[in-house]
Amino acid sequence: MGTRRQFSREFKVEAVKLVTERGVAVAQAARDLDVHETRLRAWMRELKADSRQAFPGKGVMKPEQAEIERLRKEVAKLKMERDILKKGRGLLREGVDVKFGFVAKHRGAWPVNLMCEALGVSRSGFYAWLVRPRSQRSLSDERLGAQVRQSFLGSDRTYGARRIWHDVLALGEHCGLHRIERLMREQALRARPRRRGLPKDHGERSAIADNVLERQFQADEPNRKWVADFTYIWTAEGWLYVAVVLDLYSRRIVGWSMQSSMSSQLVADALMMAVWRRGRPQQLLHHSDQGSQYTSEHFQRLLTEQGIVCSMSRAGEVWDNSAMESFFSSLKTERTARKVYRSRRQARSDVFDYIERFYNPTRRHSTLGYISPIEFEQAREA
């Protein structure tokens, strides 16, 4: 296959003049010059359109074409820089190793020199970093980062930096809280924020007991102060009501009950589970709000039979039972608020899993020095 013929600007101009000035027919001129007729006509159009800039020569653009090409390349570069900074936002304040790691990870997507320029590092430094042995700090960060991620996922993505820090310390590592925060940022690990706002109180209640607890949410021994309340969780079948009893000594959930109706039997079942599990404790104070379920004759008789002293919050004072409200806030923030339950049975299983498999035995509680309720009780008994 022959090479493509090349024609100088002078040849093209004279070929066009042969037709336009000397009156030779296009077909005849093409045959005489051994040029395809279509090409000759294209030369004629180009010369007619711009006689001064026509036929710029091999590899040379017209000034306006060169400007358009320059602008096109500049726009493409700006788009890539925008995408680089969008993908690597937050890296500008990080160390060189983090930036070089980003460049190494994304060099298949964007040019290395452009990424280095956008992140403010040198290309030669990047290539030197590629062959340089990794520092002990970098290797330590990689190991800690894996532990941080494992702790975060193990908490069902609910742990913040402080609880993860205590998990890492429990594994025998030595590091600071700020390092855990940095490793979480680098992996984009962010716990769901706790929902704010006071729980709503619906009207007055008939006060049948004083507030004996008086917001003293600490207990020196187990089974001395219990707080109780119930909440509700929406499912495709309707509401599921969840009643809970919490021991203020260890913040452990000692009793719970779940039903489809909001009755006195719901809270009575939760109380009886706590009594059975804790061995019919003596000198016990039970605190709740003034809800009709807790003021009912059925529930009050049960308290009397078990020798339990009744304490109730004042009307509209949700902070009188804030320890219980805190648990429900954790339950919903860390588990139920982001779920869609198709049935009450599915919701029951998930709430059971949260209480018995996560909250009581595993979840680190800030009030207890970042150990779980069960660990707290075991440590005190030892």
C-alpha cells in the first residue's frame, strides 16, 4: 500500500489558479496533475474561504483553530482538576504520604502531573515515594486503620471515634484519640448523629406516686434503682410497642417486652422478666412516667406484690427519666430509625438483637467508662 501523497502550499495554490485564472476545467486539471477531483475542489473552497490562511501546512493550524484547540485543552484540564479536588477534598491539609497515596490510587484515571499540581506536591517526589520503603508510621496507620474499620462495622456503623478508640486500646494498641479521628476521616467513617429534641408529653397524668428518684441516676449496687418506659416502632403491619426496664447500676437492660398493643400487660411483662432474671431483688425502687399503663391498678398491684417502691416523674418533666430516654434514643439512632420493617416479627427480632447481642454485652457505655453493661457488672463482681 503506497504512502499518502503530500502537497506543498505552493502546489495547492497553483493548482487552484489553473482552474480559476487559466480556465482549465476541474476534471481536466485533476487528470493533468494526477490529483483526485474531490481534493482539488476542496482546495478551491479552502482558498476561496481564506486566501491568506489557507493551506497552513503539515502540523500547523490556523490561528483561530489553534486558539480553539488551546481553549479546549484548558477546559479539559480545568474539568480534571475539579474532579481531582472533588474526589480528594480534605487532602489539602493532609500529609505528603496521604496525597501520594491518593495519586497512586487514581493515576489510572487522571494524569500524574495534573494530580500532583492540584494537590501541591511534586511529580518527582511522587515517583521517589513509590520506590521508597514505607515508614513505620505508615505501616502502623494501615494496621490501626483496619482495626478502626472493623470496630466501626462491628458496631453496625454506630460507634464514634471515642468508642472506637477504647476498642483499639482493648486490643493492646497504644494511640491517641486524635489519631483514631484522623484514620476515621481518611476512610470516610462517620457515625450517625444522635437525634436531638425532647420527647413529647401528651397531656396531664394522674399522679399516684412521688418522684422518689429525684434524678439521682447512679446506684451503688445492682437491683436498687430501676427505670422503665416504653416506645413504639413502625412496621408495615402497624406499631410495635417496646417496654424496657433498665438497671441504673450498670445501665443494663434487665427486662423487656414487645406487643402489638399498648396495654398494662406490656409493661407488666417487662417488669416480671426483670424480676425473674435478677432473682426477686429486695429494697428496689421502680421509676417510670405517669403513663396510664404504669398507673393502672394491674401494674400497681404487681409492684406491691413484689415489694417494689414506686417512683414517678412529674407531669411534663421528661428529664426525670432521662436515663431511659437516652437508651431509646440510642436504640432508634443506632438501629431502628434506618430500617424498614415488613412485619412486627421482623422488628421484634431486630430489637432483641440490639438489646441482647449488642447493647448489653458489647456496646461501650460512656457512663461506665466505655465498657459494656455486662462487662461492668462482671468487673465489679470479680
